[in-house]
Amino acid sequence: MSTGTSTAAVNHVPSGTSTDDGVISNDEVPLQEVQGSKLKRIDSLDLESSKCHQNNHHGSMNGAPWSVILHLAFQSIGVVYGDIGTSPLYVFASTFPDGVKNTEDILGVLSLILYTLTLIPLLKYVLIVLHANDNGQGGTFAMYSLICRYARVGLIPSQEAADQDVSNFQLELPSNTSRRASRLKSKLENSRIAKLLLLLTAMLGTSMVIGDGVLTPCISVISAVGGIKLQTDSMTEGKIVWISVAILVCLFAFQRFGTDKVGYTFAPIISLWFLSIGSIGIYNFFKHDPGVIKALNPKYIIDYFRRNKKNAWVSLGGVVLAITGTEALFADVGHFSVRSIQISMCTVTYPALVLAYTGQASYLRKHHSDEEVAYTFYKSIPHHIYWPMFVIAILAAIIASQAMISATFSIIQQSLSLGCFPRVKVVHTSTKYEGQVYIPEINYLLMLACVIVTIGFRTTAKIGNAYGIAVVFVMTLTSSFMVLIMIMIWKTNIFLVIPYVLVIGSVELLYLSSVLYKFDQGGYLPLAFALVLMFIMFVWNDVYQKKYCFELEHKVSPDKVKDVVLRANSHRMPGLALFYSELVQGIPPIFEHYLANVPALHSILVFVSIKTLPISKVPVEERFLFRRAQPNDLNVFRCVVRYGYTDVHNEKEPFDGLLVERLKRFIMEDYMFSRDNNQELLDKYNQVDDGAIQVESTKYPTAVERDMELVDNAWHAGVVHLLGEHDVVAAKGASTGKRFMIDYAYNFLKRNVRQSNKVFDVPHKRMLKVGMTYEL
């Protein structure tokens, strides 16, 4: 039998006397044996709140039916690969901005493209990085969360030391031990600088992905629409820009329908796109120059650098555009599954891209004028299918944006739940597949940013310079986290880690150095964008931590809770009061402030603490934990409600109704597990073979019936949601930087984000806000 947990849906925590964590509980005395099995007691609610059984997110899909995996694989084609799939529109044009000087250079660039596609998307992401998901969730913050579960490096205020010891946090680790892993873990845990650096790295990666989500729609749509210039002279650059803007607005308006519908709508189009570019690639390969197959020899890469030296290095900024959208393979894994993405990448995307680039190179070997290079994709299309391919290209370019938009939604949801992003509304868009989300505020901001960038930059050349930096930065940061995971968590042999760093790491750093060379030609945009986002995330997270620590230091002691409740007993009114707080380790100071101004309490009072665990999901049946204040006639309870960072509040099932149901179950369990009722427990329960305890059809004890009746009466009398509205100000004597961060930056963000009642969908008619000012 598991410790501290009963077979009912509510995890049980016995009640009793005061403890130092602000919880009222019994002296820690083990229960008597129940038919040879001992029921242990864990006295701390905040420790107990860290416990949660393993729940496999659908993203991992262990043992899932092949029908489900294949459905997800088909959907992923429309959502994940649009970006990397439309790269053939502009890669050769971006690599040779001044035209082709030597036809042998085409072989060198093709060889670079083929080996880059193989090393980064296929080898690194599909075969390695996808396995570093956190219960099916991918992205920078998921990797950060994975590291936090293994080592105590998180700066999230509500984490406890016991978090890493509970079942849901435990990772499937190799059985072998590694001194190298232990030393690295110890250094990270004992260095606050290292912890802060890891958090900032996760924030930077998140910011770059969001920046990628802005630039991808711009360059994809402009590249596709620009093809019409080859067929009509009346199409000017200005018209192309405004047509692109109109298409982008329509794309973002379509996002509210969700990834599920978007995937099924877009997947056939992208599948047709891959079939078309692959077929055209085969046609061009055999018609123009089958000799480009020589590019499989990496010798042509070396010759290319020997001939062109610095210009070859600079041209890597164009080559890297062949792998744009690769991060979406990992960031979007929460929308699908590891296996489904591996299948779709290996069977559809990778072969089609190899054929497309090979065909374009074959065409350029025979037609390498400046105009042919600038419009390689459209020029290489057979004339009789030009217009059908133009339409497909437009549709594919629109869909290309979907990959990074979906990734942006996923990664912001993760950072939001971990206290690193201002509050926004997260909408769960699929009843069939968990993890598919839509964030309205972010969608509108992305649309606005895309329109501004499209109007401001106007050409793919300038946007490409910015795009490359965002792409390579994210890949480099992912590799950094990957090395930590391989050494600390997977305990990979060092002789396998070193080749990964030397091969993958050196390739990415080489590309990074090249794209940074064009910093002043548009490359500054994603870095500036990332710095603004990082500042917002850092301010929100830092003040969030300070506010939490303030509440922890000023929490109401157990004796004080008892005194103030007893004083208010003569003013108890019928009803159920839910007092919300983020503090897990005790009663928040705002409760005492409330009673000082309103010396009356409802007949049932529940302190609700919201806690986000560094895991992707918490099962509903394990979400609520309760503790009862003593003496019982106070009718005061504490409840910790636990969520994973991808959990979405269920708007269809009222939160208060679910909480009351779990509370009634707890009351029964509390009686059954209490020290004075072990004999009745033996009479009413029997032990079964699997170690679980089952209820016999007997009547509840009188005390339990009385308490349940009180809860029912309070529920029918009405529920009041008491929300703490905290104003934070910098304490007197604070530095100028701290005053700016708290008084101006944080409070500006707080005034312009969703309020807590909207986040928890609290009805306005039953809500009461309690204000208090914290001096931090």
C-alpha cells in the first residue's frame, strides 16, 4: 500500500496539531497495523503535495495503437514541416546573392545542404533530441524542467526538496552510476550562478523560438508570392508586400480553430507539396545533370571553401535556411508524439527535401544566370505546371508558418506555468489529443509583429539575415541542454558525448558565426526581440519569487489561525469560502488582513493553494490534497491543487464543484485514518490481494455524516471565491534598479495581463477581492 494515499480519488493527509510549516496536524504517530500492513503518516502537506503517480502524456505514446500514431503522423505533416518544407523556395537564392561564379560551387553548396539536413534535423533532432522530451513535451523549457527534476537547480519558489524523490518526478535512469554525472550535478546544485544561467538560457531559447515564430511567416509568404513577378511585370514589390500582409492576417485568424483542425486541413496540402517538389526534383535531376550525385562526396565542401574562402563562410548564412523550422520538430512534439514525428520525417519530409535540392542543383548546373539563381525554385518548374505549383507554393508557404506558431503556443504555455511569463489565456483546442493549445493574446501579438516586419523589411534577403540568427541560436541552446542531459541524466558514455559535441556542436557554431556576420544587415532583429522578451520574463519571474518569499516569511502561524477563527466563531455565516493563494507552505498573510477588516467567516473555509509541478501533467484524481485544522469544529481546511505545466483548467467542469466533491471524500478518509478510529476502520474495510483498501457498503459514522451535511449546507448556501489582490512596491531604501523593476516594469505588466479571476474562471457574482500591499 502506498504511503499517505488511499484508494479514493483524493490523496489523504491526516489532521492534527501544529507544525512549523503553517499546517495544523496531529503528532506524528504511526497508525496501527491493518491486517499486517502498516499505514504510514507524512506530516507535511507541502511535502505531500509533491507526490503524484506517473502519468504518461500522450506525446510519449508508449504502447499507443498504430492507428493513433499514424493519424498523428499525418497531422504532423501539416503542422510541423511546413517551415522546413518550404525552404527550397529561397535557399539557393540566399546562398548565392551575387550569382554563381563557378558551377563547381553548386556541388559544394548541395553537399553542404545534404549533410546539414542529415546531421541536424535527422540525426540530432529525430534520433536524439526527441528522446529528451519531458513526459511527451518538447522545447527549451521542457528540457530545463527535465534537468530541474534530476538536479536541484530550479529557482521556482514552490519547489520542495522532496520533489525529486517522488514517483512522478523520478526518471527512467540507467542503472550504472557515473562520477562525472554526480560531480556535474553537485556543481550545478551548489552554484546559484549556474542555476540562474540555466534559467536565463531557457528564457533565451524560448524568446528565440517566439522570434522564429514571427520571422517564419514573413519570409515564407513573401518568397511564395514573389514568384508571380516572373509571369507579370505589373506586380511590384509594394503589391507583393501588401498581398503577403493580407495572407498573414488570414492565417492568424485561422489559428483559433486549433491544431487538430488546422493539422487535418493543412496536412493534405503539405503532402501534395512534398510529392510535387520531390517529383520535380527527380525530373530535373534526370533532365539536366545527373552528375550532381557527386555532391554526396564531402570533398566538394572542402573544395568550395578553398576556392571561395571568406565568401564561402559568409554563404553559410544562406545554407542554414535549409533547416529552418527544425526546432519545431521538438517544440511541437507535445501536439503529437515522438514516434509519429519520426515516421513522418523519415518517410516523407527528408526524402522529398533531398530530391528537391538535388533537382534544383541539377537545374542550376545548366542554367546559372543571375535571374535563374534568384528564382531557382520557380525557374526549375516545368512550364506547363507552373501555375498549379505557384498555387501549391502559396498554400504551402502559408502553412509553413503553422509549425513555429504552434511551437510558440506550446513553449509559452510551459513558461507560463513555471512562473516565467505573464498570465495569458490558454485554450485547449482538442478533446482527442492533449497538448494542443491556442493562446489568443500571443496570436494577436504575433500577427502584429509579422505585419510590421513584412512591411519594414519587404525582401526575403533582409528577413533571411534575421531569420538565420534566430534559427541557429535556438539549435545551439538546445545542444547545450542536450549535453547536460546526456551526461547527468542519461549517463551517456563520454566517448559518445565527445563526438556529439565535436560534430554537431562545431557545425552549429560555424553556422552561428556566419549568421552573426550579417548582424547589421537585419540580424539584429531577433536578438533585440529576444532581449525584450527575456526582460519581460525575467522581471515577472524575479518579482514572482520575491512575492512568494514575502508570503512565506509572513505566513500566519497555526496558533494565530486558531485564535482568529475562534474569535470569529460568533460571526460565522452560512456558505463556503474558497481563499486562493499561491503559497503552499502555510496560510498567507492576507488572511489576517482580511479578518482585521471583515471580522466574519463563512461556515466552511478552505485555503486553496495552486501549485505547478515541474512535470507535464497531473491526473485529475491526484490533483487535490487536503489537511484539516484542529479542532475539527473550526471547519477550516487547507487544499493544495496541483497542476503540470501543460495542464489546462477545465472550463466545462466547475472547479468549486469538483473541489467540494473531493473535500467530502477527504472528510470520510480523515475519519477512517484518524488514530481514534482504527477499530472502526478494521470493521469497515478489509485488505484485498493487491494491497488496496476497499469500502464495504456500510453506513458512515455519525461524525462524518454531520461534517458532510455541513459541507452540503454550505455548498447550497453559496460559494464565495476570495482572491488575494497583491500590490507590490519596493521597500524603503531599495536600490534604483529594484524600484524600477518592481514599481514600474512589473506593475506595468501586471496591469496589462489577465487577472487571476479570469485565469481561474471565477464567476464575477461570487468573487471577492482582498487587497494588500507587499513591500519587497
